[in-house]
Amino acid sequence: MEGTQFMRTTIAWMAVMLNLAILSSALQAQDAMTLADVDTALPAVTVAAKVNDTEIPAARLERAVTAILRQNRGAQPSDEQLQNLRKSLLDRLIGIELLYQKAKSTPYPGLTEDVQKQIDQTIESVGGEERLGQVLEANNVTLEQLRSEMTKDLVIRNYIDTQIRPSIQVTDEDVSAFYNDNLEQMAEPERVQARHILLRITPEMTEDEKAAVRTEMEAIKKQLDDGADFEALAKEHSVDITSAKKGGDLGYFTRGQMVPPFEEAAFSLPIGQVSDVVETQFGFHLVKVDDHKEARTVPLEEVREQIVSALENQKAADKTDALVADLKTIAKIEILDPDVKEFSARPSATETEPAESSEAPAE
């Protein structure tokens, strides 16, 4: 199975998640979009919150909101959803600031160099300094502000890596429990790796024209039967340009991914053999199977390292969450954003609505 299908590797309070997500959203935009491009009002105040007298600029909160809305362009949040998003993001920014204040005294040799590496990588990824400057200007961010945010990200990451992760232990029992709890995700279906040569036919062709294409394909099959190289003939004759460049290679696929006649041929062929001419709505194919893997459950030992990494990250997230919660109890936090203050003051649904019956049938 693919490890990304089951691994929870996100550290909830790691600053890089939010700060660089905001930057990434801006950099990946097709146009140099400004805050006015998204339905968010300009902040009524210049400071969204204060954390131990350190200000969180309102513009930073607006950029966070804008980043999330850009990632969900097809969805139109209700007013309540938007206010809940603002509250959640401001809470995240407060947590990031608390972590930074806690982490900044931790030694970090090479911090300046690491920040510059991130700046250089960002410049390269967007196509040069001029392009980066355009995007930053469009989003009312200076290069020094970007450098400051990247510095905070790295300082917090360094703290987590040096002060939190070393205390984390993942036992064999933890790994086994995770594996057994996620057995369904460890299942790999039957799959084959195949190549093909395709000669196109279309509905507009006459029967004689189709017969001519089939004859051409049968001639190619004869060459293969006589020992010709499949990859070379695929590159020479196949009209499937993408796979032809790779010698006809289609990679691995499972049942249901290909049209039925092609699937039947691919899954019934012995490894290394070439099919007879197969007709589909796309044309005539010759299919060669390079590998055939039966359905299986991935053994624990094959995914042990991935599971250990996932559990270490989750434990780090839990410890970081707990640290932020503790820091909030002793911090001086002042919410200044009027929308967040008003939304936070409203009674929750559980306070205004009667509890639902616990006897409702499960889905």
C-alpha cells in the first residue's frame, strides 16, 4: 500500500503549516491576487490580538483567511462559517506565537543560513526574485516579513525536534495496534504492470479501413512472435504518445481501471507473453504483461518504518498541543479583532439547543 494513504504526519501546531501555507497559496495563484480578490473585508483594526504584549497584525490574519478561501474556491462559506474560520485561524496564530516565544531561547546553530536556504528555494520555485517580489507586493508582504515568518517556522521546528521529539517513544505494541486497527488500509488489490501498442480506429472508418488497421497490427504481432523488441515497436508504431515514449509502459493498474476487453487480456496473460490483437473503442491493441501481483495484505514489516514515523509525528503533535494549552493558561492574551470577539461571545449550539436523543439508529 502507499504510506500516504494512512500516515498522519502533520504536526498540528508546527508553524510552518500555517505560515508557509499562506505563502504557498499566494505563490501558486495564477494571477497576482490581492486580498480584494477574495470576499473578505479589510480589517477594522490593525492588530488582531496581543500575546504577552506581542502584536499579531490583523493583516496576517487576513492573509491566513485568504489562503484558506483560495484553497476552496468552489465553496462559498456562510457568514457563520467564515467567522468560525477567523476564530480558528486566530487561535492557531496565537498558538504559533506562544510556541515561538517558548522556542526562541533554544540554541539553533545555522539558523541564518537555513532561513536563507528557504528564501533561495522560494525564489527558485516561483521563477526568480522579480516574480517573488510581485507576489509579495500583491499580498502586502515585504521580503523582510517573509524572512521573519520563515525564521519563526524554523525556530519552532527546531524546538520540536530537539526538545519534544527526543522524549517520544513508539513501542512494538503501539506499532502492532496501529497496524491491526488499519488493516483495511493495508490491503493491496490484484494488479498488473503492462505495456501496449495502440493503433487507432474511429467510428468514421469504413470496415475496409478498420480491416487495414487490423492487418497492420497483425504484422506487428508477427514481428514480435519472431523475436522483435516490444518496447522498440511501441515507440515506433503506437499512437498512445504518452506510453509510447516509455516503450508502451502503462505502469501498474487494478481491475476496473481499464476497459473490459483490455482488462481481460492483461489479467489473463502470463508474465512476458504478448496478447493477440485486442479491440476496444480506442482501437487495436497488443498487450504485454511485465508483472502480475496477486491481492494481498501488506505485511507489518514492510510498513513498520512508516508506521513508526506516523506515530512519532502524532505523539509530537499531541505533546505540542498540550504545551500550547499550558502556555495559554499563563499567557496574557488579548483578542482585538472585533469579529472574533463577537463570534466568541455568542452561545454555542450546545448551549442553545436541547440535546438529541441517544436512541437514534446508527447509519
